[in-house]
Amino acid sequence: MVNSPLLELLGIDPAIIFGVLLLLIIILLIMLIVAMVKIGNTNRRLDSFMRGKDAESLEETMVEIIAELERLNASDIQKRRDIKRINDNLMITYQKQGIVKYDAFNEMGGKLSFALALLDKNNNGFIINSMHSREGCYTYIKEIVKGESYILLGEEERQALEKAIDEEDLMEDLKEFKKLDEKKDRIRGGKAKEKEE
């Protein structure tokens, strides 16, 4: 065996260098096999994606997908406008109700008389009082503005009004939705400005 003056100068045994190089070759061979397997998997996926497609038809598919996304975005915007309009309309509809059934006259039983309060979000609305007697049925209506009546209310009418005012406000959920919608619009607006720049 020929000894190298360099190896003798460094004091390294050539068998150690040979062993290190052999280990390095084995590691590189394993890495090559792993890389070839990954490339094969990628090629199979690419082949299945491109099967039956050339570059032109693939471009057409991508244009169709982009057009569909634009249609969906336009539809989403329209639906948001519709929901906003519906929410605005709901703010002025009668959302709260309170009803009290009672006996208007001592000789009548069965609680056939009632006081019904219907209020909107701002506690504006009316109270209908229907009193049933043997001679007939009498119905009265009283306007309610901001939870109060300018006409003196009977005990049952006052109870119906209190029930309506105290009723759970169902519009709070819609307000939360509106806040989220506005936040999303602000974010969308910021992204649109970035694209313009």
C-alpha cells in the first residue's frame, strides 16, 4: 500500500477516510432514492391532473374557474345587500309582543277579553284591548310611543305593555351580524386599495 505524505503529515489512517467516504456514499444513495420516490409521486399527480388536457384546455378550465369565482363574488355581494335591506326593514316591524288575557266583567268567565301590545325595536307601536261581554265585544286601540301611552292605560294594558317591553330583543343577533358584515367590508375595502396601488 502506498502511503501518502499528506496523510502521514496529518496522521490520518486511510482506512478511516475510506470508511467515512463509504458512509457518505450510502447516505447520498438513500437520499437519491427518497428524492426519486418523491419525484415519481409528483409526476403521477401531474399526469393525473393533466390527463386529457393540453395547455390550451387547461387554460380554458382556469378561466372558467376564475369566471365562476367572480360570479359567486357578485352573488355574495347581492345577497349581502338583500340581507342589509331585510335587516333595515326588520328594525321598523313589530318584533315585541305582550298579551294579557282577563275577565273584563265579573259575570263573564273563561278570560275571553285580552290586551295585546305590539312594539317595534324602539318600543313604538300600539295596544289593542278587546273586552268581551254578554252584549258584545268592544275593541280599543291605544298608540305607544317610546314605551309610553298618552292615553291612560288600564291595568291589563299596562301589564301587556310591560311584557312587550321586557321581551328578549331578538334583533341583537342581527346587529352582531351587521357589525361582522361591516368589519368584513372594511377588510375587503383595504385589500381592494392594496390591489389598486
